[in-house]
Amino acid sequence: MASGRALAANDSEGMVKLIAHAETDRILGCHIVGPSAADLVQQVAIAMEFGSSAEDIGMTVFAHPTLSESVHEAALAVNGHAIHIPNRKKRK
């Protein structure tokens, strides 16, 4: 529901969730379900190969409107900075 592109295509079922190390913020994995999941997971795999953090992806500019913005939103959500979805409180 946070992706304008998915809403415009009337195909908003799905989710993107990034898993990052609590202390280092390094990306450990992701869950992607929905349209174009195979295309979106490649971005995260490349980021993992280069040892990127969730903050690195969050600071990257993504084209708008695209489905890949969902990866950006998930990266922002890791540190409580999501724009289009409610932010969860970090566990201590």
C-alpha cells in the first residue's frame, strides 16, 4: 500500500521487509512478496554483497513512481524513518 506505482497498477498486495543487524545496521536479508519480487530482490542482494547498511539504501535515490521504492521504504523503516507507512518502535 506504500507504493504509488503498485496502487496505480491496481496490484498492491505484497510486502518488502529488510532484516538488518541491530548493532551494525548491515543488511542480513530480506523478505519480498508480491509483483516483481524477483526484480526487487536483486537490489538487496547487490547491497548485501557490498556490505551495505539499511541506512545506505535509505540514502539512495530511487526513481518515482516505481516498485523499487518499496525497497527504499523498507530500508527507511529499519531505523524508524519510513515515509509512507507507520514506523515501529525499536526493540531494546
